[in-house]
Amino acid sequence: MKYIPYVNIKMGTASHPRRSYGNTLPLTQIPFGMVSFCPQTEKRGGWFFHPSHEFVEGIRLTHQPSPWINDYGTFLMTPQNDVVSDTSDGAWSGYRIGEAIFRPDYLKIHMLRPNCTFEITPTERCAAIRLYFGDDRPSYLSFLPTKGEYFYTLDKENCILYGRTNGHSGDRSVNFNMYFTVAFDKDSVDFEKSYQRGEGRDAAVHIALTKKEVEARLGISYISHELATLAIERECSEKSFDEIRESAEDAWEEKLSRIEIEAYDEEQMKTFYSCLYRTFLFPHKAYEYDKNGNTLHYAPFDGSIREGVRYTDNGFWDTYRTVYPLYTLIAREEFAEILEGFVTDYPECGWLPRWTR
């Protein structure tokens, strides 16, 4: 039995700051993964997606646990051609809602303005990206600002984009940075025609593409570009897009299969497994592996790099007597590591976490 077809990741996403129908986002990510992806339909604080919007500004790398908490370590990826904009307001495109695919393991949207199909599938700290342009216009994949300052370096020889952002939601995070590496196939990018506009808060970079179909691998780290690149090597290696997607699908099917219900109808199945999907989104892993396989994490309380695991993006006030008791029944191994991560905060900052960030 397949469980993902019963998951509606858009359930609870029809929200506005003045009226909430869930305050959730349609997140494509690995269970408890360190990185999530979501369409951005309109840049307006924490409420940047609405399922009724027939337009999209790009695919956003996000860590947002709640619109009230807001996002951090985030940027927008948008295919463009013809007139290339440096902002999401200028780069938006229409899309056909009914044709888009929103799944926990896979996101696919055809953007009408650039005539480009954008596909993405995640790993724990990375993602595989596949673009297909339907015509021969000169095209770009743009990385647009959403929050904080942005800094880019183009490695033209190896067709790699290195980026860094310090954007976070106003919490106490000493010297916070999210580093990201985007590795393109060497014959699909013209780095001589690629360029950056603006600096810091307004910085945008536009990668010139030479083919109709282009693939890239994206990795992130809170510690360094080296670890972001190492994450790509470890989690993507020589795997094809479809192989990475299959691994993501298997990870979700295994989690969703941990509870099997007897339902009255298909609608009840969809409600239950859509809720179970959300059970495995948070908290996010916030630790990484060095070249020897040792776990490391950035400690936001003093900006240091320390050994061990860490988890983040969870508010205990509405989970301590709901999801965590459930983990003791259906996710004991994962829960043990999550608790280890929470306890890690005590020697680093002097107290157990209230809202981990």
C-alpha cells in the first residue's frame, strides 16, 4: 500500500494574518530534514503561500515553523528569461494550480511566463533540482533575496555557485549564517554570462543556462561552504534526479506506514495521513557531518561550532503533550536523538529550550 497519495500537503495552508485556516506551509522535505522547499506565491512576511493564488514568485528554501516565528536561512529560486528581474515582485509568473504536483517528496510547478517546469526533490541537507524550458529564449535561474543579506561567489571553472545569507527572524543568533552550494552540470551553464546585481540585502544572482533541460544539486550548512559541498557529495553523490526522488519517497512511505488505520472512506484516509505527514516535519535537524562522519552543529547562543546533534524549529507550548508522547509510540529511535539534541542546549546556553531556534 502507498500512503503518499493520501497526503495533501496543502491542507491548512489557506491562511492570512487576519484569518487562519491552519498557518501551515506545503513543505517538501525529508522527515525531520534540515531543509524544506515551498512555492512562494506572494512575499508578505510569514504568510508567503496561499493555495488559491494562481501566480508564483519562485521556489523558496525555507525553515519556517510558523508565520508568527517567521523564516531564517532562506532564499528564492526563480527561472527567468526575456526581462530578468532582481526581485520577486518583478519575477513572478502565473501557473496552473491543477497541473502542479505538491507532495512531501517532490514538487513540480510549470511557470507560464518563462515557460519552465521546475522540479525539486529533497535529501536531509540537500536537494536535486531539474528545470525544463519549453522554448529557445536565453534563460536564467535566479537566486533572489527574501530576508537578510546575501553574498555570492561564482566558481566559473567548476560551475558552482557559493552563497551565504545571514537572514534570521530577530531571535538571539550570534553570527548566524547559512552557507549554500549549488553545483550545476558543466555543459549546462555559461558562467561568463552569469552575473550578480546589488550587494547585501538586495543582492541577486542570475545563472545563465545553455540548455533547455538543466539539473543542479543544492546543499546547505550552518558552518561552512565546505560542509555544504560535502553534504552534496554524501547525500547526492552520483545519483540521478529520479533516484534521489525515489529515496525521498521511500523515507516518507516508511514513516507514514507506521500507523495503519481502518477508515470509513477515502476522505478520512486523506485527513489522517495529511496530519501524520505534519507529525514528521518538525523539529528540524540542525546538525551536520564532517569528513570523518562526526556530528557538528552551530550553537546560536554564542556562535561557536560544537560536537553533537541539535534539533530546532519547535514550540513546546503546543507539542509537549501531543506530538512528543506520540513519538514514544511510533518514533522511539528518532525521539531519543531529538531529546539528546534538546539537552544539548542546556550546557550551551544555561537552560533547556522553550522555543528552539
